[in-house]
Amino acid sequence: MKSIHIRDVEPWVLQRLRRRAQLHHRSMQGELRAILEEAARRTPELDDVDSDDIVTVSVPESGAWTREEMYGDDAR
């Protein structure tokens, strides 16, 4: 079985994950495995995703945007 190593996790995140593990009577490793398995279960299979689906996004009608507004890079 493969392993995952995650770096730079905020201390408050670790504290809440430890608490969640305690609430579920699991080790930290067991809790993280359960979270990952649930996330994987909820993710659609690649075959279920139709790449031809059109996604509509609503944006406010504020007129044309400048490059600086879009990229924040002063046109560099």
C-alpha cells in the first residue's frame, strides 16, 4: 500500500484532526484514512465526467476589466 506525507499542516488543523479522531475512537492515521476514503468515494469516476459539458458562470456587469484588475501585475 502506498503512503502519503503532508508537510506544513497548520497547528490548529492538526489539533482539530486529533479531536475528530478522538470523537470517532480512532488513531490520527485511522481518522485521516477515513477522511481520504470518504473523499475518494464522493469523487466521480473519470468515465462519469463528460468533458463536453458546458459550465455557465455569472459575473457582475461592470464593463471591461483592465489587465491590472485581472492579473494584478502592472502589465509586466
